[in-house]
Amino acid sequence: MLYHSTRGLDGSRSFSEVLHSGLAEDGGLFVPETVPTLNRETIDKWKHYSYEELAVEIISLFSGDCFSRSELTDIVYQSYSGFQHEIKSPLTKLEENHFLLELFHGPTLAFKDFAMQVIAKMFARTLQKKNLKINIVTATSGDTGSAAVEAFKNVSNVNLYVLYPHERISQIQRMQMTTANATNIKVFAVQGTFDDCQSIVKRLFADKELVSDVNLSGVNSINWARILIQTVYYFSAFYQMKFVSGEKVSFCVPTGNFGDAYAGYLAKKMGLPINKIIVATNENDILDRVFKTGSYKSDQVSQTLSPSMDIQVASNFERLLFDLLNKDPKKVCELMNELAKKGGFNVDKKIIKQILKDFDSGAVTDKDTVTTIDQFYHSREVILCPHSAIGVRVAQDFVNAGETVISLGTAHPAKFKDTVESALNISIPIPLPLKDLIKKNENVKVISPDEGLVAEEIRNSKFTSY
Ligand SMILES: *Cc1c(COP(=O)(O)O)cnc(C)c1O
């Protein structure tokens, strides 16, 4: 399986090259040359597979000769051994025709663990084989950073640099990153928004000399491997529905960067019987607006109760555009140049019509987020995190219209303890690993949004020879 950039200048890359580089050299995102489609028989055959077996099947369709079957099996089993639930992504019923896919049983209690655990083990193996060292830089709205710190701490051959927006994430999210106490990890609090962090990362990647001098790599959802690994839980969820035949389900996905939603779309393209991917946003509703009006225009980032989705540049949307523009990189470049110059672009009506065959969308205010948390606690004794509540709220409109919907539960409510406790007026139980955090020392450097400062740290890091 070979990969090409959405902007056309970086092509014919192997899975391991795509894994290591994160962003393509031309600034685009890597996509596979073709998406393998599964026939009915295969989809049927997999229905009794464990989570790990599904992961091995799906990842091996895309990873070429990067790993042998037994290596991939080792990676997958090790990655999910620390999850606190046997099914890994269990499905629970919320109301008639509405289910919650619990993606928060991993070590840092958010869905990011699903891909990050696997990626870290993939990096460890491939780097060791090639005797390479690598510097990973990642921007985070809170959960990617904590998942990455947990997955990469003490992985030899890797230094990890995490950038999060100063004072815009929850205390627990921050402490999961700043208390790691590992020599290969450095955490920066950037005085700005998530978009500022993400644009620092993009500018670092644009510095070709730096990229090659220090082997710079990224693990944001611009990294193809993350998207791929996240498709597995869509399959797992579908099989847990135990449909008899021919039934379809929609997934409602709380999203900001369009990563998780794109993973669902990929599962659909592979042949999983999905009706719609319903995109749910908070007040940072660029995706809901583009689906409804065709105008993709980034606004100021508003700070909401769902900080992991406080994003105005939905990077993975470029992958969808590439697909719908008949894989024409020139057209993608035109739109991306317009975005860079004018802060937005318009998507053709025909393309929006095409998008709406696979997607729907909705946006939720903070007030409705709180109401939804309250409603499901009082009617069902389910405690939702604010992000999951956004998905559940948007899904309700579709459930009421007769669809069967699985909403993605993207994080454990305890990660957003203050918001959830003030919505419910109760104190919520804190899982053990989070209780221990509070006692630890924090290690973080506050910086202005200047990529030069980060580049200098990377160059001065203890990895002197590559
Ligand atoms: C990262 C995150 C999201 C948004 O994920 P995307 O990659 O933007 O699709 C939603 N909820 C939680 C809890 C997250 O950590």
C-alpha cells in the first residue's frame, strides 16, 4: 500500500514513512492510494472477533510490509493490555435506538489512547530496526498530549514535545502531561489557543532544515496511522449491535479537528454498513457551518466547556476535500492557499450535496451541554463528559427522527470534573490513577506562541547524534 499527499508533491510513500513523517513535506496530509473494500462475507466473518483481532485485520490492510503479522499482533495486544474493560470499547444503551460507545477505558481516560498506544509501539519497533532517533512534536487541546505522554514516556529513540494552550485545558488534563517525570518528554504551555499550537507545529514542519536535522515527526490526527487505528472501534461498535442483516447505523461524533469523524467515514468507505457520520461541534462550529452553507471560514476560537474541541481549523477536512475533488491535488492546493490568504473558502454546492450523502451535522451551546449532562444523569444515571454530551445532544434529533445512532463517548467525565460537578451539583468519583496525580510535581515551560523557541529546545535536546 502506497500513500500520496493531498497536495500532490509528496508521493509513493510507504506506511512506515507516513507513520514517521506525520505531515507531508508539501504541507498536505497523507492518504492511501486506494481504500480496500471488504465484501459482505468478510464483514460477516469478523463479527465474533475480539477487539485485538479486529485491529490486526484492519491495520494489516494498510501497513504493507512494515510489520509481520506476528509483530503487528504483539503491538496490538501490548497496546490494549492496559485498558480497564475487556471489550475495550463497550457499547451501552442510553435510550431507545441510541447507544453510547465508551472510548474512555484506556490509561488516560480518553479515546486518544486507542491510537496513541499502538503508534508508540509502532515507532519503538520501526526506529529500533532502522537504528533511528526521532523528535515528535504535537499540539494538543488536552487529551492527545496526555495520551502521547503516557504512550511515549521512556520509549527509547523518541523525544516528545507537547504544546498545549496555557490555561485553556482542565487541571487533570494538564497534570497528566506535566507530572510524567520522563527525561524524553518536554511540555510547553503556549500563551494562545489550540490553533496557535497547531500552527506552530505546522511551521516547524515547514522548516525543512529542522525537519531533516532532527528527524521531526508528528502524532496529531494529521498522522494517517491515528485515523486508521481509530476505524477499529467503529467496527467493534457495529458488531456489538448484533444486527441480524441489512441494518444500518449512524454514528454521532463530537469533533473539532475532524479526525475521529474521518475515521468513521473511512470505515464506511471500507464497506461497514454505516448510514451517516453525524458531526457534532461546540460553539466552534466551522464544520457545522461548512456542511450547512458551503462556507469554510475560520473564526476566533471561543473557549467552551468542551476544551478538546475548541478548534477552528479542522485539519482532516482536507482529506475529505481531496476525495470529493476527485483526488485532484491542484484543486486542494487552490482551496488551501485561499484559506491561508483569506481565512476561508467556499465549497461548491455539488460537493456539499455529495458530502451530505455521508455526513450530517449539528452544533451545541455550553448551556445545552450542561442540560444534556443533567438530563442523562437524572433519567439514566449516566454521567457524560462535556464532549460526549455534545454528541449525545446532536444525536437526539436524529434518534427522534427514527434513526438508530451510536454516540461516541470520547472521554471519562472525571477528566472534566469541575464542569461535570457544577452541572450536576454532586461530587463524582475519581478513578484511582487520577487521584495519585494530584500529589505529583509539575514540570512545564510557559512560552509565547513562537516556533523559534520550540525549535531551539528541540535542537538543544539531549539527542545529539541522529
Ligand atoms: C480530541 C477529542 C475530541 C475531538 O476529536 P477530533 O480528533 O477533533 O475528532 C473530542 N472529545 C474528546 C474528549 C477529545 O479528547
